[in-house]
Amino acid sequence: MEMNVSNTDEQVVAKKKGGLNPAVIIPILLVIGIAIYLFVCGNPSNFQEDARINGVASVAFADIESKELHPHGLGMVYMGGFIVPILITFMITVIVFAIERAFVLSKASGNGNLDNFVLKIRSLLNQNRVDEALEECDRQQGSVGNVVKEGLTTYKALAKDTTLDKEQKMAALNKAIEEATTLEMPMLEKNMMILSTLGTVATLVALLGTVIGMIRAFAALGGGGGTPDAAALSIGISEALMNTALGIGTSAIAIILYNFFTSKIDGLTYKIDEISMSIQQSFAEFH
């Protein structure tokens, strides 16, 4: 029993260490996003020759609403205003955590084909070949394999136990499998909330940028003593549309990736439940 408790504690620690820490990564990505906005999008080469400033690394130090600024390419992104670096950060965050989730879920799937693993374990259990099933779990080395291995280890221990009746053994086996599953799920679901949140928040922040851009556009339209400032008007509209485009794009990607990874997690959970049922049925049949 002490050994089981020790193993459980080690597994809990291992799960806590899995995945990226958002509290550390997101501030770093924010700095990167701001740097991209200032020195990549704001690079003088992204503006026409008469708008470039000698000796200045970014047009951030120039007047963004200057009539001499004629952006092209990434310069148009720069003209989206101060909301743009936030949206760039959102986009980078989605990409980074999507890569992280893909890596973690790929590792959780283990070695080899998961469907074949499930079929083989079920076949071995039907023949009461528990030791061979444990060897398959060691080779699989994924979340499903970890849960199944814990269940089979408990299976073997309970099979030799003479102090409990069959009903108590079944309850203990079910509890062991549930605890093993509970230990695996946090690693699978970690950081999924970030993708889900950005799927909504990116659109709202983009809407804020759009409103600010339209406010500037209408201010230019009504200013100048009855003569609209065409340059300021175009900058305001460009800012509004650029924020809208970045926000919708980021949101769409985040939602698609969130749903994709959720389906992968659901698939792993289903495999765990499928084998868990087979373990309990096998124990009920042979013991």
C-alpha cells in the first residue's frame, strides 16, 4: 500500500510538470508580439521611400498619422494601431500552445496504433493473459497504457487477495482505474482553456480596435471645418479593418484547434473507458 501511495505521489508530480506554464510563457509572447509590431511591421522598408526615416529602426518614433506615411505589406498591419500588438500576441499564443498540445497529445497516444493496442489488450484479457497485457502497456508508453497498467497491476493484486469478497474487489478495481484516469486527464486538458478563451476574447479585442478606428474615421470626416481629412479618414478605416481581420483570423484558428484537440482528448478518454470495462469484465469472469 505504501508503494502504491508513493507511486501515486510521483505520478501527480509528473503531471504537474507537464506542459508549458502560461504565467511564464504569455508575458514572453507579449514582448515578442510588441517587438514584431514595432520592428517588423513598423520597419521603414514597409513604407514608401518618401515615408522612410534615415537612422530610425521603426516608424514607431514617427507620427503614425502623418500624411507622408504610405504603407504597403506589413506596414498596413502596423497602421492598425495599438491594439494590433495585442492581437499579434494572441495569434502567437494560439500557435505556441497549439504546438504544445499537439506534442503532448501525440506523446499521450503512445507508441504504435492505439486501436490495435486496445484490440490486443482486450484479446489478452479475454484469455486471462494479464502478464502479457502488462508487457503491452510497457511498450505502448502512453496515457492509455498508463491507466491500463495501473488497472492491471491492481487486477493482479486483487486476484491474490483472500481478505476481500468479489464485490469489494470489483469496487477496489474500479476505484484504482478511476484514480489512474484522474491523474492522466489534467495533463491532457492543460492549457486547453487558453485556446478556448482566445477563441472568444480575440474577437472582442478586435471589435474594440475596430470601434476605435471608426471613431477616428468619423472624427476625420467631421473635422477640418467642413472639409474631410482624406488621409486621416483612410487611416481610421484601415485601422478598423485591420483589427477586424486579425481578430477574426485568430479567433477562427483558436476555435478550430480547440475543437480538434478536444476531439483527440475525447478519443483517448473513450479508449480508456473501453479497456477499463474489459478489465472489469475479465476480473468478474475469471475471479
